[in-house]
Amino acid sequence: MSNGMPDLQSSRDDRNIAIDKVGVKDIRYPIVVQDRSKTSQQTVARINMYVDLPHHFKGTHMSRFIEILNQHHGEVSVERMDQIVGAMKEHLEASCAHLELEFPYFIEKAAPVSGARSLMEYQCRMAASLGDDYDFVLGVTVPVTSLCPCSREISARGAHNQRSAVRVDIRYREHVWLEELISTIEACGSAPVFALLKREDEKALTEQAYDNPRFVEDVVRAVTEALTALPAVTWFRVECENFESIHNHSAYAMVERDLRDERGKPCGQGG
């Protein structure tokens, strides 16, 4: 009882079914992200917060998730994720807590010929879990251009190309800048994507893609080589989806690698 009112969430449940994740989803909330060129960048994230629930409890206290988030107002960042999941685990009396953030991140880019500057948006992710050990995964989805090698080989005039989405998630032992991760991925497509281009830029990028054809398999293999070469990365998953321009389907490829056996276990990383 609290203030004379019954607390049904804490009452007993007799069905003997534990729940793996229960909580709140799709909260819009301001966060701060480290920016390589400007120290920090403010953005708005969509946040999911979950804990596990033992079989004998009827429910969890949903309001406590929001209370914990508000206690970290202005401080929701990668450096605070462990503190937030720790507070969730403690105040909700859970054995495991999960925090997921998805947010737009902006990088100023100059067009390749004209130098026209514009802000390019990238969808980024952070996921933290705390059970017996702390786990953190950083992710980003990077759009690139991919030009079909087969189409170029068999066609007398041009080759079909499309925009591709390269989705990468990593675990790391030392800090990895989002800018570094994004530029590494962009270099693995046929050509990068820009928010603003002049005609001379379009010409340059079209010709770059034509000279650098990539199957979806080529893209994930190139990203795999690039991530393996980054000493800080200990685990990664790379996915590429080509939104085909002449087919009514997408092409897809995925590679996942755990490098911890070769490089040792990352700081704070269990399992």
C-alpha cells in the first residue's frame, strides 16, 4: 500500500511465468552525443527501457522508468548508460536491465567537386544491458550508392545502381567516434551519399560509382575487412540491403564476427 492505495504491481502472480523484458517503449527524449568536431551534439532519441520480471510478481512499476530517465535529464549519453541501467536494475528490483536508444546524428559534409556544404543525417543506435556484467553495443545505418557489376559488364550503355543501407553494430574496447565508423562504412560502397550536390558533383559521383561497382556481397566483405582492421573493435555485425532499382525486391547480405578471442575481452564486457 502507498498513501492508502493498493499496489497491484507488487502483488503475487501464481502462473509461474517469468517475463524476460517488460517496460516502456518509444519515449522521445533529448540526449547528448559526443561530436568529434564540436565536442557534443544535442539530438532527440527514441528510447526503450526494459527489465526482467520474476515469475512471482504480477507487474513492474512503469512510472519508475520515466522517473529514472528524468533524474538523468541533460545527461543521457553513452558515458551515462551504465549508470542508468544500474539505477533501473536497483529501483525496479530486477536482475537484468536494458536501455535502447535510436537517434539521428548529423555530420557536415562537403560535396566532392563544388565543395557545397550540407548536413547529412545518419540513424544511430546505442544499446546497454546490465545483468551479471555490463554490455554495450553501438550501431549506425549508413546510406551508400551501389552499382551492379553484372549490369555494367553486360550493358552497352550504363549500369543500374541503387541506394543501399549498410547497418553496422559494434562492441569495442576503446572509444570509437561515430564519424570514424561512418566514414569507414561509406568507403566500402560504390560511392557515398550527400544531402546537397551540384551538377559537377553528380557527374563525379556517377562516374565514381561506375568505376567502383559493388555487389551486396562486396559491400559486406569490404566492411568486414575494414572493421577487422580497427584495433578498438571486438565484435561486429554488418548488414547491407540494396533497394534494387530494376527488381521488385531488395538484395541482402550479413556478416557477424567475434574478435574477442584474438584481441581479449573488452573492458566491462561479460560473456
